Amino acid sequence: MTHPDDLLADYVDGTLPDRERAVVGAHLSTCPRCREEVELATSAVRALGTLEEAEVPLGVTGPVLREASERGGRSSFGPRTQWVAGLAAAAAIVAVVAISLGGPSDDGRLDAAAPE
């Protein structure tokens, strides 16, 4: 069975053209593996969407951008692994930012760290 791994991310974020969306939708109706992938990705996107935007701490983006440019977009991983790794990287960045801003307040929202 051929899985549309390279189309799932676009399916989840709604950018897949109608024709390909129909093909992926038909595949999902018969494939529990891909359906689970889409459900997990949808949950991750929804969870990330509930977070407040925050400024990225100074010095975080430089090493990431440098590594990306050195790789030149090349990767030895398949599309599925790259997609999952991208979601994990986004979650890790959110966690780093949340930790650097301080813990949750009484209402569950993140407070900026108090100056020392």
C-alpha cells in the first residue's frame, strides 16, 4: 500500500488542492495508519494554536538558521520523519520560550519573568 506521506502536512493545514485533498481523504477512509498521523498532527496544530505568541529570546534563531543553511535543505530522513520532526521541533521551541518567560500564573497563562 502506498501512503501519501508527502501530502499529509498540506492536508492537515488545509493547503492541499481539492483534487489531491479528495485523493488523501479517500485514502484516509481505508488507512488507520495515515488517519492516526492526521489526527496526531491536527491535535498538535490545535495545541500550538492555543499558545500565546512570544518573542523568541535573543540568540536562539542564529544557530538554527546557520544549521539549516549548512544543510541546504538536504536530509537523510524520509518525508514522514521530517514532518514529525518538524512538529517536535516546533513544540520544543514553544517549550523553551515558555520556560524562558516564566511559569503559569493563577489563570494558567504565562507571565513574563520578573526582573531581578
